[in-house]
Amino acid sequence: MRRWKPQPGTGRWIALVLSLLALGGAGFAFVSLGRRISGDPARWQIDIGAFGLLLMFLLMLAAAGWCIYRFVTAMTLHYELDRNGMYITWAGNRTTIPLDRVNNIDAGAGPVFLPLGVLQRIGIYWGRAFAGETPLYLFATRHPDECLVIYTPGAAYAVSPDDPDAFVQDLEQRRNLGATKAVQPAVEHSRVFHYAFWQSGTILTLVLATVLVNLLAFGMISARYPALAPLVEMRFDAIGEVAELRPRHQALFLPLAALGLSLLNMAAGLALYNRLPPGAQLLQGASVIVQILFLVAVASILY
């Protein structure tokens, strides 16, 4: 098996710079928020501004993580060839293209539509694009016009090996020799980044719902916090009467507790997904229910 490096590209450095900028933004938001909630809890500055800083921190942290992943993708991308197939590897993931399914190899893909625009150029050219009616899967450090495009029945793949002519010659020689065993088109996901877990539409929807409900609880508290009395009603007895008054900052513990439970469910789902995907989905669904219950508790305190 021969391994081919991709051509040098600027996408990796763009991903690195963006990740550093995002980390800087997250650090600024974290320090600013920390100043608001340092010292005596009775003097905490909780308001819409604090909630905005929380949103900024989370968004910048997510952006940094995504850009770092794109950088790792660019640094680990390579192509391999043997008599049976072509293998594209990045960040622990692997796509297999059987050589006996290759119909044609062209230089350049022609006009290409990138559904996600410039986002699909960060790190490497990645994801699904369209060249005419054929889905085009991008695994390249150069624009699709400058790539080799490998056509198979129903799909095409854009790649950018460092020596395109030698790569094509090697691929054709191996095709002519014939396969030693049958391989099937496949995508093997990395367990390091739990790629398959995050590729599940159901899980992504449930995780997003969990985050949004949790942020709604924090937002409600932030909006009402300046108008709250120093002591608020935090517990109720069996007949609905107030049983205890607590300092108002303890209202923040409810969404924090809900967040902790959801993170535990997510960790369990990540560990369980490869063996039992429905179980992982149920855990994320339970997280949504937990968040809604805690949101109701927050509303009962604030209103």
C-alpha cells in the first residue's frame, strides 16, 4: 500500500488562526463574566449583559473547537492506494472507494456549488458539494477546479495528492492488475472524536434542544435577577405553601444542576452509541425532559 500526502494548502492556517481568535474571544467573555460573579454573592451583577457574555463564551468555545477539528483534519489528511481500493483518511476517519467501481478520473470538477459556502473551505475543502447532478465529496486542500475528481456510480470524490500525475498512474496500474479481494464503499468513523455520534440527526436535534432550554432558563433568571428580592421562595410544601426562603443567587443552581445531569447523559451516550444507538438517543431525550422540568421550577420561582 502506498501513501500520498495532499498538496500544501492555506486552509489549515486559516483554521488555526480562526481557532486562536475564537479562543481569545472565549477567554475575554470568561474573564468578564468571572468579574461579575466574583466576591460576595449578594453583589453579583447578574443581568442581560451577563447572559450575553455567557452566550459569547459558549459560541466562541464551540467555534474554537470546530476550527481546531478542521485544523486536525487538514494536518492528518492523506490518501492510500492498494490493488483493492483507494482510502481517504482524516482525523481517524476513513473512506473506502473500491477501485473496480472507479469509472473515470478527471482534472477539475468544473462549476461546483458549495452548500455551506466559505465554511467548506476552512482546514480543507470538505463535505458534500454538487457538480451538475452528481454529488461531489470533497477531501482536498485545493479548490475542486484544481483537484483530481474520481467518478464512481452515483458519486464523485475530489482529492488533491501532491503529485497528481504519479497518483493517477499508480491508481491505473493497480486497477489493471485487478483486485485481490472485494471491498465495499464505506466510511469508518473515528472513535476519538465520536464522529458517528455527532452525525446522528436525532441526537443533534435532542442535544440542541437541551442546550436551548438550558439557556432559556439562564436567560429568564438573568432578565429577572435585578428585580428579585434578596430572598426568594425556593421550596414549597405539600399544599403549595412557601416552606423556605433562600438568597436569590441560589436560583442559578437550578439550571446548573440541569446542565450537570445533561452532561452526564451525554457522556453516557458517547460511550454507549457504538454498541446501542437507541439507548444513546433515549439518554439525550431524557436530558430534554430534565431541562424542561427544571425550567418549570425556575419559572415558579421567578414569576
